[in-house]
Amino acid sequence: MKPPIVLLVDDEEEPRRAAAQSLDLAGLAVQDCASAERALDFITQGFHGVVMSDIRMPGMDGMTLLGRIREIDADIPVILVTGHGDVQLAVRAMREGAYDFIEKPYATQHLVEMAMRAIDRRKLVLENRQLRAAAGKNDDLETRLPGRTQVMVELRYKLRAIAATDADILVIGDTGTGKEVAARALHDISGRATKPFVAINCAALPATLIESELFGHEAGAFPGALRPRFGKFEHARGGTVLLDEIGSMPADLQAKLLRVIQDRVIYRLGSNEPILLDVRFIAASKVDLDEEVAAGRFRADLLYRLNVVTLRMPSLAARREDVPLLFLQLVREATGRYRRDDTDVPPHIIADVASRDWPGNVRELRNAADRFVLGLGQHGAEEPAGADAGDLRLADRVAEFEKDVIVAALLAHGGSLKPVYEQLGISRKTLYEKMQRYGLDKKRLGVSEAAD
């Protein structure tokens, strides 16, 4: 295993180089980045190192970088470097999950010691994960792409099967189904996990700069190109490139991308010097690219190159049984992210979540979980569906209470009916009748595997 690295992020070149030199002289491996966006290319759940970032930078600042890193892996230690007078901001950063902060000007030895402590912490986290995996507990894929439905089991199987290969992959799925999550997971369990993962949103690249962004340029290649610059493809050498919204790529650039995928060679703008490219391409699209080809908006030969393997991300509508348990997991994650106390989700909330359509898929469900944890409710589901509690007749209130109790018992016993009716002190027939009356379907509650 390669030694752990310190990912050093600072937009100012001289302080960055001075800090990198100090860490290097202390025997630590350093990767320095001039921007937070560049640093994110190295961050994965398997990242073997720590991050030290200046807190005030143009574009994405240190606080935003902290949030993005915690979304990928909340256990990566992030040390924020603050200026004089930023103590309140540093305290806020600690509350939001920063490992520590150091104030400028700092003693070199203090910087090195802090980095070493953070590295030891990261080593312990990664070793514990390996031990849990060796003990047969849920692996990383089941945490990132949870679900007990057959379609999710098959998706995780395919990811494991193709991770060890270098085959290019096409990921198709509706908005919010987790296409980038699947791509990052694939990278992290592959042999490229220690190399950069570079995500490129093809729909967001400015048309006038798209070639420079992807291929890089030499000094003088065009007006304003004052110095050479690596492109995103070159940054990703040895790792993985995610081409998100690939269907939005302009036609002329599709032809150039085809040549890159075929030859694994790029040329910076203004240069005839070939640069060998060792990357795996993962393309993602929310639209059916076969239809785009038929409409003349996407090259058929590029599609054939990209879809060596095709993964289809299922919508929540295609795996309704996963919705309740997925919501509970997202609530747990939100509780940790917002540093709230553990929250019990009332049965009527779970029943309401299970009965709803989620056109925004996991992204929409995550937003609902966040709102619940923040006390804002989710789609107004704080109270049982129907009229306000004050307007309900006594019989209606009793019925809602009875329904909630039955839902809670079903979830507690994994859908097995015998312990439910024994716990509630009713007969099996009575339980069936009440479940029919309240429209309780075990499949919709995500407990269909349990025996009756």
C-alpha cells in the first residue's frame, strides 16, 4: 500500500509551496492543489490520507470543500488553515465536522504534528473498515447503494464483477437515481482507487473553453493562455473520468472524444506532442442514448465505444420495497451530518413515505429526510394524512393511532405476523382484517421477505 498523503489546498502559491516543503522534509507525502475543485479529484471513500486546506479561497472556499468531502466520506480528516480573526469561522468549521484548524502564522512543527495525528486517525478508520469487511459485515457497496430488492442486488453484483476490469461503462438512469454514486463506488473498489476520480459535467462546460478544460493548453495557444495548463483528462491519468450528461456534449467534441477513447492519446491545444492517457471512462446519461442516436444528436460510433458495459440505475418506483429502509438510513446520515440527536421516525411518517411517489428518486428522498431531521417535516407529513388533528373525530384519531401501532409492530418484527398479533393480543384473523382496513401492504413497508 502506498504511504498516506497530505492533500494540501491553497490558492496562494508561495504559502502552499512552503507548507509542502515542510511536510516533505518531515517525511510525509504531499499532493498540493491550487484550488478546491482540483482537490476533489483525489477524494474518494478509499482516500488514504488527510486534507489541509486554506479556508479563504476564490471559487470554492475551504468550508464548501469541507462539506463536499464529508458528503463523499465523513471520516476523512480535514484541517482548515485560518487567518487572523477567523476564529469564529474555525469554530463553525469544527461544528460542521472539521478535524482541526490551525491559525496563520503557524509553527512548522505544529503543522507537521497536526498532520501526523490526522494521518494516524485516518489509518485507524481504514483498518477498522477492513476488519468489519473481513468479519462478513455489509461492504461499502451495500452502504452506498442500499436496497434489498432484486434489482439492487443485481446492480451491486455487476459493479463488483466489472470493478477489476478496465472496461468503459455507460450508466443510464433518471435524475436522482445515483449515477455518480455508482461511478464513484466503482472507482473506489477498482485497482484505480488511489488515483484521481474526475467528474466532468458535460452540460455545464462553457462552449468557448470546453476543449481547453478537457485537453489542456500550451502557453500562447489562444489569447489569454499565459501559461501551460493540464486538462481534466490529463489530471485523471491512472484514474477514472466520469462524463456526466454525456448526451449534452456538442457534436464536434463527440468526434474528438471518440478518438481519445479509441487511441488513449490526447494533445494539448497548441501542441503536437502526444500525451498517453491511462484512464477508465464512465459515461452517465439521464436520456436514452439510442434515441439520441436515432434523432441524429449523438454519434452511434461513440455510443458503441462507451457502452462496453451498461448499468441501469433503477428508479424508486422500480424498487418501492426499499423506500422505508432507505429513508431510515438517510435520516441517520442526516442526523450525523447536522449533528442532531438520534431521532425516532414515527410509524405514520414511514407509512406516508412508503405510499408516496418519488419522481426525484433518491435525491428527493434525501431532501425529505433532511427536512425531517431539521424539524421542517417532509411534504407536510408531520401529522397523519388527512384533516388536521384538531378536526378529527375521536373515532378517526383512534383509528390513526391503531394504524401507527400496527405499522410499528410490523417493522419491529420484520413483517413476521405471528409475533405481531401475539404482541398486540389479537388473533391472526383480526390482524389481517385491520391490515386490509388500513391498506397496509408489507411489500410497501419493505418487510416482504419475512415469513407469515
